[in-house]
Amino acid sequence: MTERSCLSIVLAAGEGTRMKSDRSKVLHEIAGLPLAAHVVRAAAAAGSDRVALVVGRDAETVEAVATPHAAKVTTYLQQERLGTAHAVLAASEAIKDGADDILVLFGDTPLVRPEDLATARHALAEGACVAVMGFYTENPFGYGRLIEEDGQLIDIREEKDASFLEKQIQFCNGGLMAIAGEHALELLHGIGNENAKGEYYLTDIVALARAKGHKVVAREIAFESVLGVNNRVELAEAEAIWQRRTRHRMMVDGVTLMQPASVHFSWDTVIGQDTLVEPNVVFGPSVSVGGGVTIRAFSHIEGAKIADNAEVGPFARLRPGAELAQNSKVGNFCEVKKASIGEGAKVNHLTYIGDAEIGARSNIGAGTVTCNYDGYSKHRTTIGEDVFVGTHTSLIAPIEVGSGAYVATGSVLTLNVPADALAIARGRQVNMDGRAKVLRQSLEAQKRQKS
Ligand code: UD1
Ligand code: MG
């Protein structure tokens, strides 16, 4: 089969009233990515040469979040909201440029998969002029019903226009459609608005195409793929389905999830083979994890890079800019931000490492804090290789500790420590014999005087 060119038109101009939100519905996120961006990604993955994004509400923001997700995205403004066919025609310039396949996708159906789009394109390659993706449901209320005769799709009837008998049909329009590029404009321009809603229905293209003798087909896809997000309940449903699919993919790709349902991924989480993720771990945006890593329970990770065989948690918090080298360890109740932890280095207990660099094999004792912020600016802490930092050390940044240095427990470091030096920065201990008794007597006398 020769390569067919493809234009995807993503309709994202809707108001989204039922979302009860100050922003456009398609800006709401699942897995940390706006709905419209999910759809554009699917279009790109299905081999679209070009994506036309039809925007209305919050046009500029929708454009900004969606365009990075496909090589060539052009936005078109739909001034008035006169129906789905009218919305598609807002992108008529893109249609005029010519494409073998035109896909129409809705910006609020984030679970559509590249393989669903391939099914639609395949129908065109087999000679159809219009291919409609349908699904079966026991509760078809609100959807356009697919009307078939002798196994052929002859029309689509919207809920408000359907007769009693048509309303019984359970095969519904998922909203995803493929149209042969060569006939698209002519057919779209033929669509009128004489219906219950007074809107230009894209669905009328079916009867129009048939009247002109073109082949029209319906193909079944899973309801999940065309699940539309209209309110926050459906937003949560879509999130749950997305998470379930992603956990499944991660496990198939070689990641062990001890209790899969308790792990939350971001749209861009990358995890290598043989990594183990314990229960209740949250991955925020921009996290990549190597192979053979162990992420223990209740860790929260965002914007972090974790190299092979590192260990994280339990109860670790990795914030943006955290970079853990191979075989390094960040243990319980530790927070790491904008800091690199060298190969084999250990930050094991109750520690804050921010705006810092820790060299290979260094060991950071429990309760150590990089004091990076003076209330106005952030300052860096640099710790060399093979350094031992004793428990409960405060490093007042900017500060450097040279390789091989040894910092005594409880130090408050304000000065740089040269390589291989022993630094002790704490008050000297004084033991006064018998003085505890004297102190108690005096305190007791003071208390008696007051009462
Ligand atoms: C549409 C279909 C229906 C199908 C259902 C599936 C039509 C006429 N009906 O109905 O057959 O079963 O989806 O969910 O196509 N949009 C615009 N501009 C407009 C109108 C709509 O951009 O002027 C966008 C919306 O933002 C949305 C999409 O098009 O992303 C669908 O519009 P919507 O009003 O939700 O159509 P439905 O009534 O759900
Ligand atoms: Mg809808």
C-alpha cells in the first residue's frame, strides 16, 4: 500500500459548561497533560502529517498547550459555535491543502488511541469515503445513533431528532470519523442546519455521501476509546482508565508494580526494566527512572532523573532537578531538590538536600540540612567525593566541602572545608561535677517563691 497522507482535525472550540470551570474544558488535565494535548498526541502517533486544531474559548492557551505535541499543528478559530460540521469547516484552509485521509477527533476524548485512528484510516484505504467509529452501549441516551440497513451505515440520527424506534438503537457514534480528503469539502459544504438544534451536524455527512453514491462504513471500537469528558466525574473516570492502561503497559515492559492500583503515573513517566515500584508511589511530570531501581513505598517524585540501580524511599520526596546517579540512595524522609547525588552516594535519613552537588561515594548523615535560602536568594552547596558528613550537620550555603573531608557530627558549617580536612564546628562540651544538684535546688526555690 502506498503511503497515504493524513490531516487530523481536532475540535476543541466547545464551551464545556458542565465542567463548571473558569477555563476551557480541554485545558483540564489527565495524568498532568491537558485533554486537547492527549488528542493531538494520538493524532501524531497515528501518522498525521498535519494537525488542524479548532479553538474557541481560551484559544491562545489551548494552542500553547497542544502545539508542542505534533510536528505540524495549525490553529483555526471558530468564531461562533454552530455545530460540529461548522467547526470542521473552520479548518477548511487546511482541507484545501489536500490530504488523502481526514480524521475528525474531539478535543474532549483523551483516551482515543493511535490504533483506533488506524482502524478509521484503514477503512478509507479500503475504499470508503466516510468511516464512522461506533460503540455499543446499553445506555445510548445523548449519542447519535448509527442507522444501518443490510449491514451498511445509511444515516446517523442525533438524540433530539430520533424517533422512538431509533432511540432503541444501541450502536452509537463515538465522534471519531474519517473522511476521504478528495470529497471532504464538497460534502461538508452540503450540510444544512434543519434539525432540532438548528446546528450544522457533521453526522449528516453520512446520508450526503451515500446520496452521491460513495461508500460509507461504520467500524466498532471500544467505548473507552471515545469516552468524552464533559464534567469532573468523567474527568476522574478518564484519569482512572488512563492510569490503568499505563500501569498495564509498564508491567508488560518489565517494571514490577507490587500493588499496581496504588501507583500514579504522569503522561511522560519513563521507567526502565527490572525496576521495582512499591505501593503508594506518585510520579509527577518529567520523571525518568533507569533499570534495576527500587522505589520504596510512599515516595513522591517529580522532575527527577534516577539512574540504574539507585534506591529511593520509603517516604522520599524528589523534587524538580533531583538527579540520582547509579547505585546512589535517598532514604526515608529525605527531600532532594535541584541537586545531584553522585554514584554510590548515600543520603539515607531525614535530610534536606537543595541546590547542591554531592560527589561519588559520599555519605550524608541523618538530619543533615543544606541551608540554601537566606530569605532572599538561593545558594549552592558543593560536596566532593568520598566525603563523610556527620549526623545533624547544617551547611550554610554558599559552601564547598572538598573531596575526602570529614565533618564532625552536629557541625554548623559556615566556612569551606578543604579536601581531606576534618571539620568540627560546634560548641565544646563542659561537664561540671555536682552542679546538677545545685541547679535543681535553685530552680525549686524560685518556683516556691512564685506560688
Ligand atoms: C456529538 C455527535 C454525536 C456523537 C457524540 C459523541 C454531532 C452532531 N453529534 O454529539 O453523534 O454521538 O458527539 O460524543 O456531531 N465542537 C466545536 N464547535 C462546535 C460544536 C462542537 O468545536 O460548534 C466540539 C466540542 O467542543 C466537542 C465536539 O465538537 O469537542 C463535539 O461536540 P458536542 O457538542 O459535545 O457534540 P454532542 O452533542 O456530544
Ligand atoms: Mg459531547
